[in-house]
Amino acid sequence: MSCTSSSEKTLDLNTEASPNTSLGLDQAIESKLDSLLGIMTLEEKIGQMNQYNGFWDLTGPQPKEGAAAKKYEHLRKGWVGSMLNVRGVKDVRAVQKIAVEESRLGIPLIIGFDVIHGYKTMSPIPLAESASWDMEAIKKSAEVAALEASAAGINWTFAPMIDISRDARWGRVMEGGGEDPFLGAKIGVARVQGFQGEELSANYTIAACAKHFAGYGFSESGRDYNTVDIGTSTLNNIVFPPFRAANDAGVKTFMNSFNELNGIPATGNKMLQRDVLKGDWNFTGFIVSDWGSITEMIAHGYAKDGKKAAELAANAGSDMDMESYLYVEHLADLVKEGKVEEKLINDAARRILRVKYELGLFDDPYKYCDEKREKEVLGSSENNDAVLDIAKKSIVLLKNENQLLPLKKEGQKIALIGALASDKNSPLGSWRIAADDDTAISVLEGMQQYKGNSLKYAKGADVSIGNTAFVTETKINTTDKGELGEAIKAAKDADVVVMVLGEIGFQSGEGRSRTELDLPGVQQELLEAIYKVNTNIVLVLNNGRPLAIPWADEHIPAIVEAWHLGTQSGNAIAQVLYGDYNPSGKLPMSFPRNVGQVPIYYNYKNTGRPTEPAPDIVFWSHYSDQKNSPLYAFGHGLSYTTFEYSNLKVTTENQSYNNPKVLVSIELANTGDYEGKEVVQLYIRDLFASITRPVKELKGFEMISLKPGETKTVNFELDKETLGFYDNKNTWIIEPGEFEVFVGGSSDKTMKSTFELK
Ligand code: BGC
């Protein structure tokens, strides 16, 4: 595996005729593209590069003036290639009809939507799903999302988001696969495969979009849209791998990002879009800008006005303008003035039209517009079963002292406390535009189905004041503890207290960064007040990001990470609490002890001063007021049973660093009383390299199911795909030398061995 350096790559746009066959393109489609492009005017080609947001009541009269009227006119002229946020068969059919029946060439629109974790039936938020480490389940969840979205007229999702992030302050970590590029790449591929399926032209699959290219997860200080300034090695080895993998898996589109990367906004970044993605990686789909990100290059201080922004974005390789209105306004003039070459316009239009052909839109522009199917598919019981399955798999058991969990099914008095316990909206999470409000199963409803115990619910205190899509810190309840008394009473009386605390659904997501990672509002006080009267507490966390909960970790015997789990949330949580599902999730992001540790991640570099040289010597890489280690490590997650690892063996079958083959095996035994699943994780460390390597890097994992008393040998193979890294020219290299290999059930609990490549 090697690739040329971006700087050496020359562009082969080959736009006047079909691109060469080595890219694996369908030549029948390419020749149709030749014919179509041959009859399109410059304005019509630029029109394909223009995407508008949904703009008027499609069932009402045509708009006569204002922005909506202009968009309508553009649609009829064939100056719109795509629309987003038009959803539902009726509305999609209406816009498609204008494009197909009223424009000169009748080119169908591609209809985009943020199908981030489900459409109507919501799956867990992507960060939660990532905690399943179960690629089949993740793929299935994307399949269900595609099934529903396509039945509602949509044929393109702006997902998966595969931005690696190490910063829990950033609200968008809820949308991604966590902190690790190896796991993140696998998750990205599973989601692309789920959305696009085996057959993109089927009416139940949709085009996927790998976003945001690139570096958005490294926004400084976790503040959304902020500057990104990262080194080449981090870009090549941490940020790029999931995108590279998504491209290899055939993702049809990419979205660029709001952030600048090392001084150049991603939207106007030629290195990212033309040199790396369309050059080195031979990406044949198209790149859409992020919402208004072409215009935002003015605010970034990169383009002096809209016209310049359009020029920079088009030349850099942004094929479609989402809601900046700048391509449609300026590109034709820019071509005439010689500032943008026409062949770049041809290339962009070809890429966009290619995806439309691949979707089958030219064969039948209304293929996603079947009211009967829409009615049958949306919210079906099969879809609910599927999201319940992935919801259970996403739950992570963080702590379980004295086997407080699973709960006994009979004869117990249970107090259920917390506003989130009865909340039917929060579990839907952020990014759930098409879901109906208050349609999730709450924890209360889930637990009520277990009739053998007495269950008493008391809210305790609200998390937020009002429950809107725009919850900010100012709307968090920091004062009202009016119902605390009732909760204390219920707790005093109970054998076990289940407390559901955390963030409401809209506290994470885009534009929702936080500077604190604690339990918001008065919830910490509520937790401590209940603990004073009953220490037998199971804390169920609902949240869209890692939280810092050191007090809870020290005092509360059982802690369950239940994220925002989607429509079936309460059922999934109840089934786990009662042991009908034995939790198997593992954290895809480190949980810090406090905000000051962030960014915190398991694959850090050693530094020159990694350890305390002698007691009380301060000059080593540490904090004077807190440990370096996280509260819960990447990969951590318990089960109701116990697993024991033994007999780690490493055999170097081929020691040559050019073509290494290293076999690793370990024995895993279920030493507890329950059948359970364990994600066995393999990490390596390349001890000395021409570019320093992290102290641990995930390079393999296997989900193993074991009955009580059962033992299995788990095997891994390390080769040139796993033992190398990208150098600063973005070339994959492997070097001879010593390696450590670690295997275990968490990044911080592993057995270790070594081997050498020569
Ligand atoms: C987000 C994208 C999203 C787009 C369209 C932007 O604000 O950054 O991820 O796909 O809006 O809704």
C-alpha cells in the first residue's frame, strides 16, 4: 500500500471525454454523460453545481417574489442540480416535477437530507452505535435509515460523519465514530455500505456522503466552526484514514467543512480536494460544500467577496454549492473571464450527473416517490425491532460493584428518578429532523413493562427549562429543585434507585459545544442528595458526548452509559437493566476526569518525559492537580459476566519488514455466570520510528460470544496493512524494528508481548 505525495500529483481531469477506464467507471454511463454534457449550456452545467434548501410550501401557489421566487425560476431554467430538506413523497415529487417537466433538459434533482441516525424511526446517535463495535449492527442501522429515507423521497444522505475527534467539548462528537482512526474507518465503511447497499440504483438505497473533509473534529478548544491547525502526521494518520476507507468503499459523495485547515478554509482547499481526494485517491463522485461554507470564506479572511469565494471554491474542487448562491451567480462570468477553466465546470457537472445516473434517476426520477411504500415503511415494526437491537448493543456498562446489576425481576421496590427518565424526546438525540417529537420509548415506559417489582417514579428536578431544539446553557435549570423532596422520599423507601441523568437530546450536535462536561444544571446536587438517603444507586447516563463524572465514579456502585439511543431507548435500557440483554458495548472515546484533561485520547505520544523520575520531582509531563489517565479509557466496557485473558502468543511468520506476517493469539474465558460477548482488542506500539508513533494503536478487534465456563482462542494477523504508518508525504511506510503488541478488553487493560521486524 503506497501512494504518491500530493505535491507530485498532476491532475487528470480528462473532462472533455469519458475518463479513463482504470477508475472502474461504468462506460455505458460515461458515454451517456458525454452526450448529455455535449448538449448542455454552460449555465445548465453550472446549474448542476447549485443546491438549494427547501423553499416554499410546495402544495401552495407558486411564489411570485423574493428568494423563493428566484429559486423557483432557477429550478425551471435547469439551474438547480439538487435540493436539501425537501422531504416526504408529496413535496419531493412536486420539486422533481418542475425539474423534470419544466426545465429544458429535464435533468432530475438529487434530493439530500441529513439522515444521520435514522429518518423517522431513530437509531442511537452515531457515537452510541460506535460503542457497539459491531459492524454488522451499524450497517443494518444505516440500511434501515436508507430504507425509510428513500421511501420518503430522499436519495442522498449527508452521512456518515467520520471526523475523528478527541474533544468531548465539541458537540458534534455525537455524530461521529469517536477518537480512533482504525475503528472510525471500519464504522465509516459499515455505514457507507448500509446506506448505499449492494445496488445503488435500487429504490431502497441512497447515496452516502463522507463528511466533513477535513479536520473539522480538531476545531480548537472544542468550539464549533473554530480554526483547525494540525500537523501533517496527524492529518495523514488520524484524520484521513476514515475518509480514505470510505472512498475505497465507494462512497459517492464527500462534503467539505466549515473549518480552515492550517490557514486555508477546507472549502477552498485545493490540496484536500483536488490533490488528495480527486488526485491521489481517485475519487470519482462529487464534493458538496457545507452549508454556506463558500460564502464563509469571506469571513475567514480568505476571499474578499462572493465572486472571489466562488472562484476559489470551484478551482479548489468544491463541486456543489450548498446554499451560498454564489456558483449560480458568478461562475459563468468567472469562466468567461478565464478565472475558472470551463473544463473544471465540465468535470464538476460530470461528477454530479454521474451519481444521478448511478442512482437510476434518469431512468425514473420518481422512483423514490411512492406514497404507498412511504406509508408502509416509515415507522414499521421491523424498523423498530432493528433499532432496538442496535440500541441494546450500544449500551456500555461503566461500573457494576457488587453485581448490583442486573436488577432482580421480582419483589423489589424500585425508585426511578430524574427528568430524563420520563423524557420521550431527548432519547431521539440531536439531528432527528424527520422524527416526530416525543416518540421515543422513555426509561419509565421501558421499566413499566417489568411487572414483578414495584416501580415509583419521581422527577426530582428538570434538566432544562423548556425543551426546544435550541437548548443552550442559559436554558439549563440551575435553580429549581422543587420536586427534590418527593424524589428523596421515593429513594428512602426503595431497595434500588435507578437515576437517569445527563444531557437532553439537543445539548449536543452542531453548534452545541460545552466548556463543562459535568452533569448539567442541578443534577449533580440531585444525585448527591439521593445518595445521602440510599447508596444503592444505578446511574443511567443519557448524553451525546463523554462526560466527566468523577464523583459518581467514586460513590455510585453501578453506572450505565446509555447515550441517546433513539426511538426504542427505554426498551433497550430496561432490557439491559433487567439482564435480558447482557451489555457488550465498549467506549469509542475516552471519558476524562475533568475538562482540563481534554483533548484526551488513548493513542497519545510518549513525550521525552513520560514518567515521574523520583517522588515529588515535578519536571515530567503531567498535571500537578490531576492524573494523566482518563476516568474511563477508550475500549472500556463491562459485562454481567467476567472474562479472563491468558496465554498471549506472538509468532513472527515473516520477519521481513517489507512483507511482515505476525500471528497473535490469546485465550479468552468466560469466568462468570452469564453468557456474554466481549470485544477483544489488539493494539500495537512501534517503539522507534522515523516519525514517532503513539504508545498504543488499535489494529484489530473481534467480538467473541462465550457461554459460562467456555474458552476460545482468538487469532489476529498483523501485516503490512497494519504495521506501517503514513509519512509526511502521505506515503504508507513500514520500518524494521521492535514492536509491542497488546491484547485485552480495554485500551488500559491488556496483556503485552513483543516482536521484531528486520
Ligand atoms: C452541517 C452539515 C449538514 C448541513 C446540511 C451543516 O450545517 O455542518 O453536516 O449536512 O448543514 O444540513
